[in-house]
Amino acid sequence: MKTKLSFFASLLLGFLNNAACKPNIVLVMADDQGWGQTGYYNHPVLKTPNLDAMAANGLRFDRFYAGGPVCSPTRATVLTGRTHDRTGVFDHGYALRDQEKPLPRALKKAGYATGHFGKWHLNGLRGPGVPILKEDTHNPGAFGFDTWLSVTNFFDLDPVMSRKGEFEEFKGDSSEIIVDEALKFIGQQVADKKPFFTVIWYGTPHSPWMALDKDQEPFGELSEKSQKHYAELVAMDRSMGALRKGLKKLNVAKDTLVWFTSDNGGLPGFKPTTTGGLRDFKGSMYEGGLRVPAILEWPNGIESRITSHPAGAVDIFPTLAEIVGLPASSMLKPQDGVSLVPLFAKETGPRNKPLIFRSRNRMAVIDNNWKLLSLPGKGDRAKLELYNIVEDKAETNNLFSAKPSFAKKLSQHLDSARKSIEASVAGKDYPSGKLNPQPPRIFWTEVEAYRPHFKDWKKRPEYMSRLKKF
């Protein structure tokens, strides 16, 4: 085994040193899938055979963290390698600052064809997903995507989407639709012999829960809401199978890096639970809100195994930058993630750079086995909690007083991170040192250009409640 690993490490090093080699890249993200919602974690009712196969053939991360506890923040982190508050995406529905240096723009400069398919949610619009306007200043194209078939937020059965500003209606499950469209894009790039960077951001299993009847059948013993929720995940898993099969059919599977994860922790109110025994759910800074499933499959670059190395969405950009050989100037500083390339061939020991999170006046720092939380307390004083999240993944035993050395070390790192993030929030990372005007965080019903569609959209179940008063 040691000889095999050494050979594989040498092979990977040689591959990365070959500047002419540019693997294809596909980033896939579920919307609200919890850490426990996979077959490979022995979920009591949900089967995910395609994710299981991907995990068996790739690098399965058992301790992978979203960029934040809700959706837009993680998407900003993936595209920048930065903790989301630095980018102006403080919560769901905020627009990504146009002063950031996004990953698709960097890969486009490196010769990649770039495409986005599915949920965007980085243009300042709230409410159920609607097709993105061509004139939207923060559409996917503005951040480096050549091709995009996208919606503002979550989307479900029979969606209406925007193909670079042209609205189109589709029939079927939303996960299968966007994978099918992504494969058409990929097929064209293969025919043109051009490397591709494809982003597939599902609307599943976010509310409102809408699923095909055939996918609900295995869950007849559950509540109607839970049936539809888990049925959406069945269809999403099936679409992952279609993606992997499509890449093989195009003869590019071995040289394509596919990275699957979720945008935040699972949802409350479902039985069986969504977070696999972790504490709390989406929106929380506890493990149930931040820890998510993640798999990285790349047959030519990764030896299949399971890792408990702590990693996260913040590491995606630095990792891809090293693989592709992007110049350091491609990434805006400070960067909060690290390259995981050394982890591809073997375990690398403790993580050298703690993971930091800031959301809604809360902060968290994860330093390997230890996690420090700073939560709003009485008055101006923060409530501090320290957990050993390897021995206590449910975060039941606060060790802040019992482990003063660890508490002090992480408190210092937290204070330093807070000051750095505050400087970023104020625009100090940008050459001008100032902030450009940003789109307001509003509901799309306030945008005049959407008004002509209200009459038709009132009939759509995902928009009914939003359009009642119009």
C-alpha cells in the first residue's frame, strides 16, 4: 500500500506540474441537504446509490463545512475563497460585490469554457426563484460565466428559467433538468476540445417541496411533507447518476473533477432527522448548521478513500487554483481557505489554518478537534462556548472553563479574524479602499421588469403565496 501511495503521489505531482494539463471541473451543490442525508451515512429511509458510488470512487469528506449556515453566503465563499461577510454577502439574498475576484472569471482567463446551471442567489433578490433578467447587473455572466441557465433562488418541478436573459419553461424534475442542460454544454466543449468549468446548483431539497409521484412511493410511512422532501433527494441523486454516466459517455470522466457538497446544514421538522445526530439545523453556527456532505471525485487525480480532515467550501477556490496553475493575482486577499491538493494522495495531519465563520453577529473558529463559538449574550458581552467536536459531535459539553489554554488560543484567533473581516466589510481589500454601490436586498416583486409576468405566474404553486396581493 505504501508503494502504491508513493507512486500515486508522484503521478499526481507530475500531473500538476504539467502546465498543459487542465482537468475539467464540475462543482455541484445541493440546497439544504443535511450532513446525515446520504445512504453512505446509513440514513434510515433515504437511499442515494449514485452519491454512494461517487463516494466509493472518490475522496469522501466526513468533516466538510459550508461557507456559512445559509445559502447565499456559501455560494459567495465558493466563488471567492473568502469568508462570506468579506464579500458583502452577509445573509441569504445579498448581492456579491462586483469588486470581488470570482473563480469563473479566473478560469475563463485560463482558457476554460464556463457555465452556470440552476440557483444563483447572488444578485440581491429574495423570494422563490424567478428567471434572471438579462439587464441584471449581477447575473452569472457578470462574474465570468459564458453560458447560464439560472434562477434567482430555489426552484422545483416544471421550472421557468433564464437562458442568458431569455425566459424558458421546462417540464420535469428541476435537478434532472439542469443536469441535462449542463451535459449539453459539456458535450459542446468536448466537441470543441476545450476544458470546461461547470457549476450545477440545485434547488433541492429546499421548500416548497414538490416531487414526482414515483419518487414519493418509498416514503409512504412518512408525513406528506417528509415524503416530498426525501423524494426530491431521490431525484437529485438520480441526476447525479446521469451526470456521472454522461461524463463517461463523453469519455471525459477520468479527467473531470466533480466536487459535490451542500450549501448549509439540514432542515428542522423532518422525520427522520436531516443532520445525522449533529446539533441544530440550517441557520445555526452549531455543527448541524455548518457541517455538510462532500465528495470529490477525480479518477486521474485522487485515490478513493474517506478523510476526517477538516475542510470546507472556503478551500475550493485555492484547491482549484493550484490544480490549474492560476496566478496568485487571481484571488483577492485575504484568502481564508487553503489548497487541499496535498490531501489527494494521502492524509496530511492536522489542518494548519483554522476555519472561520461569521454570520448574524455570531462567530465560530474550528481548529482541528476544537471549535470556539461566540454567540450574542447579555448586554454587550458575548457568550463563549468551546467544544471538542471529534469526541462530542453533538456539542453537548461546553469546555470553555475546563480547557483554558484551548479557549485562550481560539479566542485570540477569533479576535484577529473579527478585525480582519471588519476591514474587508469596509472595503479595505479593494484597490480603491472603498465600496462600489450594490443592488438592494429586495424581493423580486419590487422589480418593475417582472410585473408583466405576475398574471401568469400567479398560477404557479411556487409563486402563489408571494403574488396573492398583486
